[in-house]
Amino acid sequence: MEEKLGRFITRYANTQNEVSSQDFAFLDKEQHRLVRELSVLDFEYILRSAEVPKSKDPKKIIELREAAVALACASSSVNLAVVAKREVSLLFSNASFYKTLFNEQTDPLRLSRAVEITAAVDYCLDAVERQTDGIQAGIAVHGRRVIAHVLMRKLGDKFLREPKSDFEAALSNLDDEVLNCLVAFVKVFPENSYPGNVFKNQSRVNYLIRTSGVL
């Protein structure tokens, strides 16, 4: 089944088919497992782009695309966060990327918390973008996937998976962590470089993380 799914994803990603490649994730039994397990956690998991959520609370709705982006940011490798910035569709059309994110080990609690953290990072950096300019605003726009990655690596997978972790406390401190990371990036950001280009390049992102000392 997994081999067949990989062939489907690759085949349809390379055509002009009207259906998005992420819709073929509907064929994956692990996605349906996550639908069931996330519902136990009181989340509605939407697999198809045309699907209409039943829940009236947007905070309790997780769409497949945002789950993929959040899991990419939570990955141990910053490469997937860079891919999420550069071209989200690759998280579905590249079978290797897809199976790294969605497999039998994909934990629903870790997924839901990664989604919440990624959304909170976006919310914080939206405000920074509105209130600043220059490199700071550019990093707020283009560096948010990498910043989410940094924050989740600092929390660790064990924290994200553990039901007894004080997740609410982590969320309450998130804005400070986001801003600290942003400031650290600004201090070492390469001169005359455009953030949109830097955060699409894995080697430049790795250099930025290393020189800023955020991890």
C-alpha cells in the first residue's frame, strides 16, 4: 500500500491534473488513523481541500496542509522547514518527504501541538511585520518556518508527545521565544542579503542557525 501510494503521489504530481497532489494523501491509511485519533483529542482533521469542516471552532480544525507544514517545522532536520517555506507542495509530491512526516509513528498529540505552535509563531510574527521594517520585517515574513523549527527543537519531541507536559506554559512564553530568536537572527544576518532568498536555502539557514546560537 505504501509503495502504491508513493507511485500515485509521484505520478500525479508530475501531471497537470486538476486535483492537488495533497488530495492523494486521502489514499493513505495513516491519514485516516490520524482522523480518528485527533478526534479523540477533540480536533477535526480535514484531509481534502474541498471538505467542509463540521466544527464551528477554527482552533479545533486542522487541515492537512497546515499539519504538513507544522510537522515539517517540528522535524529534527531544518531541511523540511526550508522546504515548507520554499514549496509546500513538495511535502506531498516528494514521497520521501511525505513519508517522513506521515507514517505509522506520526503522533496525533505531537501533530496538534506542532500546529498550535506554528500558528502562534505566525500570529506573533504577523504583528512584528506590521510594526517594523527592513531586515526585521523581512525575517518575520520569510523566516517564520525556521523560527518555528527552532522553538520546537528547543522544546523537544518528548515534550510535544507527552500528555503531562505543561504545554499551556510553553505557549504563554512563546512570544518572548519568537522575538529572542528573531533578534538573534537579525544580529548575524548576512549583509545585503534578501531574507526571501536566505530562508529558501538550506545551507544558508544552517549557517544562520549556527552563527546566531539559537540552538
